[in-house]
Amino acid sequence: MKIWEDLLQDIEKNIPSDTECELKMMHSRSALTRFANSQIHQNVDEESADVFLTLHNDSKTVTVSTNLTALKNPKEFVSKAMDSLSKSPIDKGWAGLPDATQSYNGLSKLVESSPEERANKVREFVSEGKQMNAAGYCSSYINNYFVWNTNGLNSSDSSSSAFIDGIFRTESSAGSSHRGGITLSDIEAERAGSEAAKLAKDSENPEDIEPGNYEVILGHEAVSTILVFLGVYGFNAKSKIDGMSPINIDENQFDSQINIFDTPEDNESIGFKIDASGSKKKNLEVVKDGVSKSYFHTRRTAKELSAENTFHELFGWGENFGGIGTNIKLSEGNVSQEEMIKSVKKGIYINEFWYCRVLDPITQVVTGLNRNGSFLIENGKIVKPIGRLRFTQSFMASLAPGNVLSIGDRSRYADSEFGEGMLKVPAIHLKNFNFTGGVSG
């Protein structure tokens, strides 16, 4: 890509010979179609190129950033970075730069979606609930990522993704669903619309129930919330370094049915095949048969813990945030959602959590609310929709040995509070989940 080649040439010639340098650029094209009141009301697209320059010399490190539009004078950009470097503190965590053997070339020309193609997906979603009010969005992204450093690495990769997220509303209820994929053609918009419409219709006139400990069946979005919190605050090696992670390697902390992987090498995985340093990502076994096997490492955390780098450095989050799994996958079980419901004497089905906040990172106690489709189950049947409940629950305990009754037999990409396309999960059936109040407390 010419804009990268020109940028690299301009930056490289202004770097002092005794200074280590890492240059990164994310070139993105995004498109968004929004709908409300069952009609499309907005089509927007955006192109951007974000630039990050890291310099290291005399045991000091600095990272500066800008966008390509604002970068008028590369020589001045480097000069200001060098001035900031001279004023920076000693960086004891500097872990060096990957070398040429880590270089990867995955750059490819990807086709953008058109407004008409996104509109067709919206139409498929909306048509499943014609008597209800639909709102949401359909989005698509094409990203090209480039990394070069003075240690010989020169990497690039391309990725595409697409999503639809929508909701149907009645006067007393709402139901939502989500789909993600590598391309827009992967999106099952009609199926997502059918799920959301059924949840909204079945949720009409909800009744409040008493809080307490309940057996629960969690839908895909609710499961993704649990796993993304564990991924960011638990398996992130920086959390371990900071003394805030509950994860202990080679301990049986989860039920034996829990198997978690990070799968960037799989063909159906969304995202790049390289991490922010430009190094090739690898599939990683995170939990095997309930036993924690690995943290998500970056160059810095691997150095500090004398561990092997798992290449989970994430662009734009900063080197010091730690490692994030971008393709987390919970292995499927062999039980259908219908079979789960039939096995419940008294419990709750929850489609989605929201407004979740960590109360205690060490025990992973989180509080949040349910929304967009929750039902009371009695004697193997859904008997009525229920109103808002507040949970206060350790996500570690929710997946602990003996608390996982079964795992669903069908996975899909599910939305989470940390972004789209990070998790591919089935539904899950838990023995105990703690609800501490209604929406007000």
C-alpha cells in the first residue's frame, strides 16, 4: 500500500542510527447502516489511518501517535518524539523488538460491502418482526495493518468483518440478537431477526420475581460477557503481575466441561494473524478440562514473568495494558437449549447481561443486569417472562467445578461489552447464579 510505503520511507530516514524504532499503521475502512422504527435512517462510511511510533534509546521508551491526515511533516513528528524520549523515565520493562524471522505478509485486497448489501441484511432482520418496532445496525470493516522495526521485522496483514445487531420492541418488552462473521455474506440476518422477534413477543408483560440463587441457562451474549471479563481481567498476564488476577496456572479452577481456546489461526476466526508487534499469532490452549493452562502474554509480560510470549499484544491499547485474547472460543457440549430447559425444575433463562462492573477483580465478583429476554422456568417449561434483576456473582464461581450442568451444542459469535467478534460461544447451563435485587438495587 503506497501510503504505508511513503510513510515508512519518510520516517526511517529521520530515525537516529543508535535508536531502536517500531512504526505501526492501522488503515481502516468502516461502513455502518443504522435502522430505527424499522427503517434505515443512516448510511455512513469512514476511512482512517492511525500511526504509532515507538522509540527506545538509553533505557528510555516513548510512544507517540497521530493519524495520517494530521501528519504533515514526518521529520518534525520524529523530532518531537525524540524530544519526548529524552525526557522520559527509565523503562525497566523494555523487552526489545521482534526480529526479521517473525515477519509476516498477509496483505490482501478485500472487497468492501455496499449500502445496498447492508440494506438487504437489515431487510432480512426487520422482516422477521413486521408487527414490532425494530432498531439496530449493520456494519462492515476492512483493516490493513503494517509494522516495521529497526530489528529487521516488516509485517502486514488484512482482515475483514461484518456484524448485525438488532432489537425488536413492544410496549412492554424487547428482544435482541446478534451475528458476526468475516464477510457480510456470513451474516445470518434472518435468523438473528427471528430470534429477536420471538424473544420480544414472548417477553411481553413481564412479572417481577424475588431475587436469590437460581439455576440459570445463559444465552450466547450472556456467556460472552462472562468469558470476556475473565479474558481481560483474569487471563491477561498484566493482571497477574498487578496481583489482581484469580487465575492460577495448572490448577483445576473450572468445571471439567470447560475448554477454552484462543484461535487466531483458524480460517473462520475474525481479525489479524499477527499481533501489535507484527509477530505471527498462534492458537493457544487457555483452559483444558477445567484446568487453567496459560495467560495472554505480550513481550513485556513474558519478560517480567519469565514466560513464553503468546503474542497477544493489542493495537491501540498500549504495551502496558497486557495481553488480550481476540479469538476466544468456548468448546461446545452436546446438549441443545431445548434439552437444557426440560431439565430445569425451577430456574431462569437469560438472553443477555448489560451494565456489568467488576466489584472484586481477585474473585471476579461482577454486578450487572439482565435484559432483552429473560424467563422463569418451572418443571422443564418456560412459564412467564420476568423483569429486571441485578446479579452479584463471581464469574469464577459460576464456572467452578460442579456448577456447570451442561454446555450447548451450537456456537456463534456473540456480542460483548469489549467489542464485536472476540468470542465464539455456546449457551451454558449453571447450577447456581446469585441475584441480589431488582433494577434499583
